[in-house]
Amino acid sequence: MEDHRKGPAALDEARLRQQAIGVKLRQMFDEVVNEPVPDEFLDILRKADKPAGDR
């Protein structure tokens, strides 16, 4: 039967894996945030900002 207790090495490995995942998620988020907004979407936003009578 397998021992389910985690030793210090296993905990260190888990922390390193979580840290690597966090770094990758931050990189992906930064890439998405820095993507340009498509012109079509900006047009939709501009139309939505106008009062109802001006559309």
C-alpha cells in the first residue's frame, strides 16, 4: 500500500509546480491585457455609450 504522507521533498516539488503555474498564468494574463481591442468592438462600445435618441 502506498504511503500518502508527503515528505519535505514532495512539498517542495508541489510548491515549485504551483509557482511555475502562477508565473505562466501571470504571463498569459499580461499578454491578453496587452492585446489591442478590435475596431469592431470599439464601435459597438461607442454606440452603446450614445444616448438612445442618437443611435
